[in-house]
Amino acid sequence: MNKEKIFIARDENGSECQYEMLMVKNVDNIPVIWYTDGSKDEDGSKNVYISTYERTDTTFSLNPIENEETLQKYADIFSNEYKE
């Protein structure tokens, strides 16, 4: 993981997890973040997570994307634009 892009977030159980930010972009005026915990899927590809986020001077909150169509749109953007 690139240490300059590491952030800590709490999961749904309240445990702290370390993630690497892969890409950040405003999509239709919505801030979106693509990130990974470094784990791999059964094919050996890096697991990539997508969330919208809110940022203030003191906090950074990740929000789930519940609409499958929107999630697919963001996944397509990542596939087309992300360069490792």
C-alpha cells in the first residue's frame, strides 16, 4: 500500500480498518472514493470498494452506495480511468 494514500476508517462493527485510497472523483457533483484494504478476491485481483463521502474540517465519513445501477456506473468509471 502507498503510505501517502492510507486512511483509517471504522467498519460496521466499530473496528478500525486501514485502507488505501485509489481514486477520488466528483461524479455528477457527488464526491466518490475508490479504495482497497489490500485483500484479493479468488481470482487474485485486488478488492476495490466504492463509497460516496462527506468531509468536514475534522471528520471524513464514508457512505454506502445502495443503488445497484449507480454502483455499476462508478465501477465502470474506475475500470476506464484507474491506472496503477
